[in-house]
Amino acid sequence: MSQLFAKGDIVKLKSGGPPMTVQAEGQDSGSDDKVPCIWFDENSLRQHVFDKLILSKIEFSALHSTICSSVSPRSNARMATFANSPETLPSEARSLT
């Protein structure tokens, strides 16, 4: 049984790759077996129609792990500094804490 995808689901290729957003599914995509997806590659918006058998749905916890693992250690250190010392935030951001 193949997996069903809904518009707005976050998916990835079973072989790996970036998280992608499903644009339409089923009759909206023109075929029950094809899933049109969009994603960002660097600063460019990409799109492609994939066979649904090669996609897997990403749950939120897996997506969170994927995003966090793609952040550089230097960025993580800066975020930790701001989280632990709000006074180091720029004044505009400090007013939001």
C-alpha cells in the first residue's frame, strides 16, 4: 500500500535530500501516482513532480532534527549565547523577550 500525501505535507526522497512541501496531491496533481513538490536549494525555489513511491512523509520531530543538524556549530554557539544572556541581544530583539 502506498502512502498518501496531502497538500502542505513535508516530504523527502527516500534516498535523502532536503525537506520538500507537497503542492497538490491526487487529482489536483493530474495523477494519483505523482506528487508535485517545492523546496529551497540555497536561495532558489525548486519544483519537481515525483513518483509517490520514492517519497516519505517527514513528521515534525524528524523535521526539527533535520533543521537543527543543518545549522553550523558556530551558529549554534551564537544562539546559545543569546538564549542564555538576553542582554546580548540587539535592542529590537530584547524588547520581545
